[in-house]
Amino acid sequence: MTGSTRRRYTVGLLLVLFACFRAFYIYHARIDSDEPQHLHVAWGWTQGFLQYRDVFDNHTPLFHLLLAPLVSLAGERADIVVVMRWAMVPLFLLSLFCTWQLGRVLYSMETAIWAAMITAFSPKFFFVAGQFRSDDLWVALWLMTLVVLVHPQLSWTRSLGAGVLIGAAVAASLKTVLLLFALLGALVAVLVMRRIAGRSTSLARIGLLAISAAAGAMLIPGVIVLFYVHEHALGRLLYGAVFHNYVPRLGHWKHHGLQLLFVPELVVLGLLAALLFRTAPSIEAAGRRVFVILSAGIYLALLVSFWPLLAPESFLPVYPIASLAIAGFVCFPLATTSSAAHRLRGQSTRGSSRGHATLLAIAAVEILAICLLSPPWINGTVAEEALLHDVLRLTTRADYVMDGKGETVFRRRPFYPIFEHITRNRIGLHLIEDSLVRDLVRTRTCVVTSFHPFKQSDIAFIRQNYVPVGPLSVAGKFISLDDASLSAEFTVQIPAQYAIIAQNGAFRGQLDDQPYSAPRFLGAGPHRVLSTSGRDCVAIVWSRAIERGYSPFKVAPWSIPVLY
């Protein structure tokens, strides 16, 4: 078997392995809290709710608009996250295709294939880009933009198309702003290097391409803005997508030293760009390589120096370009000049095999890392599916459910903002009023999630007025009877239909001095219970939970982590 045949079999095996891993981890990878949040926003569109006005979100809206029809088609089901993860597979494959296309244009077909393989198995990219999140659309759009811009025959129409893709990326994530700065920095570096090499570009041509790109970039964001203006909700859009995310001294903004690192980072990137320019076989190839790799490098430097919160999804655009650079370096280690590139084409089979063995070893390490980060025998979707199963069994669309970030997906939330790092900081700085308790009472919310990142004062209210019945907690409270009189007084904060239950048998006695025989509506205020069936643990519980087989005596006591 020849070396080229072995390489084809190896790549084929990796493709089959990737398909198996991708399908398996759709069902088993841990569900990130952002996934049900995005699903909740997309579900809101299917219910006629307007994103930002009726449903809180701090992302740009394109992803949710595009995916809402699929969420509607899937319906209300406990495994909705797994189902919608399948919708991310085309975006994942599109990112790999763009990586392959970039590698083919910048280096060679073999480099392109290995770059796509390394990207596919890169652990962080594999897991994060496989989740249901707007960043999947964002990174695919950005890589498509690079593919268009590195085309050897870049015309004003292609530039216009790149602009449309950039505008779509902005509508998918505001992190595109950093990518645009990185793109401009890389473009300036390429133009300067070409000028030094005596191959300057016409200013008129640059201006035409820039105007075309700018015109295209305004299309999709412009349509979205006009739509929200028509709905009289532009202010809501701007607050949710932009202003909510700005909090003084948030995250890395507390550490001014990180900004100072940007200058030495640029120096390192400049040296890398010069090396890339010198080692390419031609000026045109050099310009394209520097443009793509430097844009990712500048973006990474901007991200770690100036972006306040470094979430794993923020690094998604870096992995494909890093894989491309690694594959290019391994496949073309001797290409330092045009003549060296010529010698490279005639290098020995042993050297070529060594390079492919190195790339295969990298892929093998990545596959091992995937298995270690998410052991195949652990199913990370169980908790979310159990939560949604209980939500759908216990509530209707008319009910409010209080959760942290929208993890109950298919139900309205009484408190407008989601509880995540930015919101908690805004509440701490008194930029947002914490009206959670008031909203629970106002909307008569009878269901909350049992584990939540609320303020301790809100948690105290929930502990006093809700009882756990599994992944959810429902309106109710445990009642301590007086040893002598077997009676007790309690206060109801959430008006609702309540049942009285005893731990060791049916409750017999009185409620508000009337014989108790069936669930009864209790308004806000004081009430009194008297037991005639002896001393027992007693609780009042939202009657629907009791009717559907739930009981606070069947679960462990309260265990709420303080995450605020």
C-alpha cells in the first residue's frame, strides 16, 4: 500500500470517527446554560413575543429569528435541546468546509484536509460549536467572509457579498466588532508589506472594495433596526443587545494590566506576519496567509486584552485558523523562499510521512482529550431533560415559571432579566432593580427551579414560600404544629389553590376554622390549620402538584447553592 493510499484511508477513518463522535455527543455532551436560554428566546418568537420587549435577551437576534421555525416544528418536548443540536450540525460542517477552503487557497489540498480534521476534533471547538447557540452561526458566517475575501479575483461584487456576510455576523454576535478591527489591522499589515515588496495596490481599488463591503454590511442590520423601529421597540433592542452588556469594572475590566499587554502582543504578531510573508512562495500567497492568520491573531489579542468576559464560545473563530496554521507549518516546514518551495515539492517520502504522522498524532491527542473532558459513560443531558419533563407535566402555557436563564424553555418568566454574571453585577450596582419577589407575587408564579443563582434575599423568600418536589419547587410551605394544640398559623404570599397533605397519611382537620375536605384557594395573608389526626409533618402545597403525583415528602430537603 502506497503512502498516499494510506493517507486516504487514514482521512477516511477520521471522517467516520468524527461522524460517530458528533452523533454520540449530541445526545451525551453536557448541556450548557446558554443552550436553553437561546431556545427560550427562539420559542418566544413562536408564541408571538418580541425579543427584547417581551422576552429578555442580551444577544443579537438573527440566530433566534432563523431557528424559531425549527423550534416550532419540534414542538414542546423534554429532549428539545438534543433535537435542536442536530440543527447545528450543518453550521458545524459549514465551518469545516470553510476551513478546508481556506487551506486549499492558502496552502494545498492535503493541508486543507488536515486543517479541517484538526478543527473538527479540537476539543473546545467540538463541544462548543456542537451546542445550540448563536455563536455557531456567527463563526460560520465569519469563516465564509474570509473565504470570500481571500479569493484570488476579489471584485467589488465579491466585496459586496463579504459585506453582507459581515453584517449577518454582526446580527449574530456583537463580538464581530472585534473581528472587524482585527480584519482592518490585518489588511493594513498586508498593504504595508506589499508596498515594501514593491507591489502596492491602487487606492481607488481599495476604496471601491471598501465602499462595496460597507454597503453590504448595512443590509441585514439595517433591516433588523427598521423592523424594531416599526414595532416601537428600538430602545429595547439597543438595551438588550448592547447597553445591558456594558457594566463598569465587569470581569477583566477590573484589571488594567491586561490592556497594557496589547502592545507587546502586536509586536509578536508583527514578527509572525513578517515570517509568514517571507516564507510564502509568492507575494500573492503571502498576502493571503498573513491576512487570514493575522486577523485571527489580532482578534485573539483584542479579546484577551479588552473583552470583559472570556467565555469559551468567544474563541471559536480562532480554532480553525490555528488549525490551518499548524497544518500549514507541518506540511510546509521548508518553504522559506520560492526556491525552497520548489525543493519542498521534491522532498522525500520519509519527510512527507513524518509530517502526516505528526498531524495524525495531533488528531489522536484531540480525540483522547474529548473522551477525557466528557467521558462517554456520562450522559450530560439527563438533568435538563428531567427538568423539562416536569415542567411540561406540571404547567401549562398560561403559567409562569421562575428560572435562572430560561432553562424551562417553554414557559414565561415573571422576572424580566435573566440571572447571569452581567445581570448580577448590574443588580449589585443598583443599575437594575431586583423585583423578583414582587414579580413572583404579581404573576402568582407557583413554580420555580430548585437550583438557581438568585440573590440570597430572593432565595430566602423562595425557601419560605415554595417546597421542592424534584427539579422544580412549587408554591407551598411546611407547617410546624404546636405540640399541645396541634394547630399552627402560617402566611401565604402566593395566592393559589392549595392542598394540605401529611407525611404519614391523609390530613384530617380544619383550615381557617372550616373542616378541610378538598383543596381550597388561599389568598395572600394569615391562615390557620388544625390537625385532628394526631401529630404529623404537614405541608400546604399547590394543589395541581399534588393532583399530578408530586409531594415535598418524596424528595430531599432544600439544597440551594448560593451562587450570587
